Amino acid sequence: MRAGERARADAMTEAANSLAAALSRLRRFEEARSLLRNTIPLAQRVVGHPIVGEDRELTLIMKLTYAKCLYKDDGATLDDLREAVTTIEDTERIARRVFGGAHPIVSNIEACLRDGRLALRRLRLRE
């Protein structure tokens, strides 16, 4: 990916992340998830290699936002909640490896993981 293309793709992924966060705050979770499903792969490729792109803070935040949209949705299924927890666990592992355990993003991810696991336990108890 050339520098100009990379800059455009980077700007697009940042804009998509902002829009997804706004949709999530409005509880329009399906729209946010759809947007993120389409743009996370782009964010992973922006730097030119999927592994490097996956390690970017923006990519991790996008994955975390996606997971939150799954577990905060009142209509979430058991599969949705499992996907949310798995996504957060993967995101935490990557963030811890890349940034270290003391980085603020890791603390944020840990809090989301607790919330996601709690939502999963609550749904399991209802079923």
C-alpha cells in the first residue's frame, strides 16, 4: 500500500471508528457492528501487513467497540456474548503483548472483559 493510499485508508478507519462509537452510544448496535465488520479488516491492512495492522491501537479499539456492541445489546444471543468475550480476550492478549500490562488501553479492555463475562453469565442463568 502506497503512502497516499495508506493515509486515505487510515483516515477512513478513524472516521469509521468514530461513527461506530457514536452509533453504539445511541444503542444502534447492529449498525455499528456492521460498519466495524467491514472496516476492521481494512484497519488491519493499513500498515501493509495484517499482523502489524492488527497490533495498532486503533484496530484494538475497533475490535473492543465491536465486542461492546455485542454484549450491550439487549437482544444479544448466547453466541453473540460468547463472540464478545472471545474477541475481548484476544484483544487483551494482543494489547498486553504490544503495549504492556500498565498501558491504559489494557485496563479498559480488562473492564470490558469483566462486563462481557458478566453479561454472558446473566444470560446463561436466564436460559
